[in-house]
Amino acid sequence: MRRLNRRQTLAGLGSVSLGALLAACSDDDSPTASVETSEGNTSTAEPKGAASDLASRFDDAASCSRTAEVTEGPFYFDVDRIRSDIREDREGAKLRLGVRVREAGACEPIHNAVVDIWHCDATGSYSAFGDEEGETYLRGAQVTNADGIVEFTTVYPSWYQGRTVHIHAKVHIDKQTALTTQLFFSDDFSARVFEAEPYSDAGRDSFNQNDSLYSEELELTLSEEDQGYLGLITLDVA
């Protein structure tokens, strides 16, 4: 995989990547900044934050196979919001999500990859669609640090009819989307989370076992943390 220098990356990756890398490479200590993207839009950018404490929480591997692709689904759009906290006004159990991006085969972390995620809220609703048109909650992107890691603060997603609990993710590298996939949750773990408000497990009919897109290898490693939850996963791209 060819590495890009900062100038090449800023010039080539499009609006989301441009805003993310401007924020990541800036010497400005301000927690937020507004940057103009290559399309002339304004992106609200936040520095990617210190994810270094997560590095020791990821397992090492002697070999790294390419992460499986999973369909994008119908609810994606380029929200052009570069931020680590994507909750906005959504209620739900706090989820600290750590994603590590590596080069498949070599197992080397990839710096300056852009990780783009989106998912439903605790009621199963997505922003920007249906009654939520104009909303941007639970969508955002971050740029990986030297360890290949990004960190998001979000809420634990719910299920909805036909789909088990999941998070959508894209990895953008070298002018291209290097990976489109989905991240899954242990059903047993989710059942415990859903015992509390605002979740309702009543009538749940969509589980990992009857979701045609579910893959065990794409399950997050989950644990309890700070009155919330921590989810970790490594995405290996070619």
C-alpha cells in the first residue's frame, strides 16, 4: 500500500478526508475549527483527540487478513462532519468506540486513514431519513493517529426490524474507499444493555443468527467502562 505525504493526502481524498486531515495536522490547540473543503463547503472539524490509551487494549496478531466487505446499506450519506463525539442530542448508553486500521498482511498501522461511521439510535432510527430529515446525529468521521486508531463517543445502537445491532463503517485511503463494512455486537451483551431505558427489548425479532449480513469476525470486543461501554475492533485493508 502506497503511503501519501500530507500534501498528496489533502489534495486527493475529497471533502471528508480534507477536513479530517486539516484538523489532524493543525498546530492549533483549539478544540474545534471550521475549514473549507475542496467542494467549497464548510466542515466542522475537531482534532482527533488522544486515542493513545487505547493502543494497549488491542490484541496483536502475527498475520492480518483483509476485513470482510459488507454492504453500505440505504442510510449512508456524506455528512461532512469531522468529530469524535457524534451523539448530539441522542439518549442511550454511552459507547466509546475504538477502531484500529492496519495494512492487511503486514499488520502495520495506517496513519491518516479516514474512518467514517454511522448507525441508528436507541429507537432504531437513522438521522437524515424519513422523519429525521435534516438531522446529523450518530454520523461522523475521524483520522487515524500514529497507532492507526480513531476513537468515537457515541451511544449503543439498537436493533430494528430485519436487522440486528450494528454500526456501519467506511475506511478511506489514497483517494478511494478502501473498505465498506459493518460492526456487530454480541447478542448476550446487547440483551443486558437493552434492559435499561431508553431501549426496549420487547418484541425484538432481529438477532445475529437471523441477520443475513452478520459475521462473527466483525463483532466488537465489548466491555463495561465508566458507566458506559467500550467497543474495540481492528479493520485490516489491502
